[in-house]
Amino acid sequence: KGPDGMAPVDWYGMGLEEMIRSAKEHKANLVLCSPLLRANMVQPATTQVMVDRAQQVANEYGIPYLPVCDAQAKQYSEEFGYDVNKTYSAEEEAVFVGKIYAKYYLVRDALADENHEFHLTQEELENHARKDLRPSSDKGKNNHPNLRGADNMAYHMINLLKDTNSDLRFYIR
């Protein structure tokens, strides 16, 4: 909750607006991205409210909006057979979420076990600080992308940016 019991989505929107005002004062070239899909799988209703609020703020300020979560939903559907519009049992959901987290996020099992399906390469492991390998409270999941996940997000952002009116699109090769 934000100050004075404000709803998280309102606090989130105010934070975005403050960052935008500050960046505009410095003549920054802005784009706004949606929240990540991974949270959408864990808390779909809460995250969708945040996604909608980010898009609303982008529209209000005339800033290009990058729906990264939609691009991720399409990718995960193709890659893992995950359908964000389908209701899964807790067990089925856990299988999909576990694979997505293991491949694209910092998950202890995937980091520690060289035989894990999505174990990071030695190069990927060396690109992470040791603090990233600390235990988390959610059964070994960490909400931060691993190198593969960060590259994946950048890929989606670049492809989405190409279709905007942002001058930043001219810097994409």
C-alpha cells in the first residue's frame, strides 16, 4: 500500500508519472514498458491492473508503450505450450511456471545443478554477482531475470520499439 492507504496501482502510477516528469525535464526520449509476464502468471489480476495502468500513463503522456508482457505471453505459448487465457490446475500451472522461471529467471536449482534442463552456461553464471545466487523465500525462485532472461526481454523491447514513433527506433540495428 502507498501512503495514506493508497492502492498499490495508484502508488505505481504516481511513481511512473514522477519519473516521466523528471525525465522530460531533462529532455529524455522516453518509452514505457509493461510489467513482466512472470508476475502475471503468479498474480494475474493484480498484474493486469498494473499493465493497464502503465499503458494508461503512457497514453496520458504521449509516450510510446511497449507491451512486453504480451510478447512474452506469445513466446511462452509457442515455447512451452502455455496459454495465458486458459485456467490450469495448480499442478499444471506449477509445471509451466517452474520451466519459465528456471529458464529465464534466477532459480537456485537451475543455477546449482549442471544437469538441470535450463542450467546456465559458465559464461552466463560468470555474468551474475554472487548475491544473485542467494536463497529466496519462494521455493528457490528469484524475481530477477538471469542473463538469458535479460537478453530475452531486450529482444522483445527492441522488436516492439521498431513499431513505435520513438526516435529511439533509429538506433536499432
